[in-house]
Amino acid sequence: MSHKTFNVDLFNFITSSPTSYHCVDRLSKLYKEAGFTHLKENTVWNLKAGTGYYVKRDNGAIIAFTTSPGYPEVNDSSSVCFLGAHTDSPSLKIKPAPFSYTAGLGKLGVEVYGGPILATWFDRNLAIAGRINYIDTQNHFHTVLYNSSTPIVYIPSLAIHLDRSKNNDNHINAQTHLPLLLLQKSSDNEFNFNEWLLDELKKKDLSPAEVLSHDLFCYDPLPPQYIGKDEEFFNAHRLDNLASCFAGAKALIDAAEQRRACFFICNDHEEIGSTSLSGADGSFAMDVFSRVYPIPEDRQRIKYNSLMISMDNAHATHPNYADRSDDNHFIELNKGVVIKTNSKLRYATNSVTSGFFKLTCKQADVPFQEFVMRSDLPCGSTIGPVTSALFGIKTVDVGIPSLAMHSIRELTGSLDVFHLYKAILHFVSRT
Ligand SMILES: [Zn+2]
């Protein structure tokens, strides 16, 4: 398979995953098509050897796992290939009662979700997606995914003539500058946002009586696009961290025939600190792992032998801001998977897990690079440290090199996600 063939499926995955909920929905369809069995947390599980399963929580997190041919037997060398990624990305979240008028224009108020580069959300055609909770005519409660798919809202910039300092000091007030332009006021009737959502759901062959609540985000509906003289790069929305979700899921599916014990955790809410029902700093992963291996001693023996590869995007060196990178650790697009280290353990990598990942890459014939932050700049983090600490498992933090992290469109090399996939495929299929 070429990287271009791989990227066709990657681009489709990114396009159909505008929110964490849609990402989980898409992943569950991929697992189902590959023969994995859907498990619900409220049912009894009768797990079999050499089989694939997946479990979802709160629409935003999903764990897929495969059992070994010898399951449930555990011996001194039993191990599980752990993988981790996150399903959410920085965004603008629509408020519970968002609608208001100013100067004849109807707007939707938003909260900032995570740490987006806010300036990149202006002057874009934005779509709306997320989940909506409603009752039907029998007062039955339903939760449904929603995606406008086409652009529907917009944040126009203030003209340069009205703020001459804009190019020097583009201060953005989230309360007053970010409300989304939705409509022009008309004389016939007052607009009600929940009633508008009700009409949107009716168009989708549902029979809602009343919309109760929602988690709706805006996003850039433009599909991923190649750029560069020879299509060396591509840009996309939510590349952080859909790239890792897709690379991990495809590797798990493609290696499923080998039936090694694997465990791929995709958590929600990494961008806002991970403490939640479906976040990495929550109970989901351990709840599921404890049901797959109910005997505490078995779990501890497995964890001792196991390694987690925590996948999240890394910073490539920006050609116009190269002074923001450590001189000896320049990271190049298309030049390999990035291993991330930090002395304060903002990344969970240590020398042992880094060495193991390098060996994996060598065996898979995949290049790798090493990232460390400049010593005079603070370092970001990932789900790696919290998962490693909660789970008690050796972890390496890796990811694709990317530019413009947390912009509405992020950029990576055309080879980069394919490189990550090949390394992960080797990790989950080695014997
Ligand atoms: Zn991330």
C-alpha cells in the first residue's frame, strides 16, 4: 500500500469526524466492519480467545481490544500492546442558550473549548456538529449525533480601518468577538435556537417533540487538501488527534488476524485536562481492562510486561520561527515519527521506552526523530503521563510532526501518518 492510498481512507475518516462523538461513531463502524464485537458496559461480557471487541463511553471515548489465542490464561510473559490517543480537538462550543441579536443580525454565543488559535476561526465558512438530546412524543429520551455538514455560521473580522493596530496586537475577547453570525432578523417571527434544532432533526427522519440540551461545536467542513509543489504536505481540521486515532485503529484492524492481545484507548477531553467520565484521567480504561482481566494479580503481571504507545501530534520545526526549536532537535515533516521527551515528564517517555520505540521503528523500516522543547520554553503535554501513572504502565509518547498545532487547519507531511501507522502495525503484530 502506498501512502497516497492510505491517505484516501485517512481523509475520509477526518472528513467524517468533525467532533469527538463523530470520531467515536466512525471508529466503531470501522471496528464493526472488521468483525469486532460491540460490548456495552451494562451487559454481561462473555469474552472469547482470539477475538476483537470495542466499548464506547458517553459518545466521546472508545476502547477497542483483542484477546490472545490463549486468553484468559495469563503467564509470566503475558503482555498487552497498549495504544492511546484522544478524540477531541480545540474548538468553539455553542452555549446552552446561545441566541441574541445585535444590529439586526442573529448570533450564537460560544465558549472556547481547549486552546485554539482563535484568529484562525475568523472569516471561515463554519459548520456545526455534535450531539442533541431530545424527547419524542412518548416522552422517551434520545441522544442523536448532528452534523450540518455544510457551512452555516461565520465570524467576520473587524475591518482593518476600524482597528489599525490589528496586525500588531490582535486581542480577541471570547465573550464579545467570537459569537457566530447565523442569520438576519426578519419581521415575521422570533428565532428560537432549540426549535430550529428540532426542525433540523425532523429533516433527518426523526420524530422529536422537544429538544432538551446539546453539545454542539463549530468546525471547518473543508476536506483535507494536499499542498506543496509535489503534494508533499496536506492540511486538515482536527489533525490533532484524528491522525493518531486513525493510524492506531487501522493498525489494530490490519493486525487483528494475528490476534495478539491489544488495547487501544481513545479518550475524550484531552484538550481540557482529561478529568471526565470519558477522559484519560477517569475510570474508563481501568474499568474495561479490569473486566477483560478480572483477577488483580493477572492485571499486574500483564502490566509489568507491557508497554503503552501514547500517540499525539508533535511540533515540526517552523521554517519562519526556527528559533522556537532546540538547535539539536529540529523536527522535519515527512522525516519520521517523533519521539517526545521532557525531563519534567510532561511526556511519559523515558530512556527505556524511547529505546524500545526506536527498535520498533528500525524493525518496521520507519524513520524516527526526537523532540525536546527548548529549555527556555514551557512544554505541552498529552494523555501519556496521566495514563501511565493511573495504569502503572511504561509509556512512550510519540506522534506525527505537524505545523500550526491548534489552528483550525493544521499541516503535516503526506508521508507522516503512514509512517506512524507502519510503526504501530509492527508494534501490534510482532510476536
Ligand atoms: Zn493532541
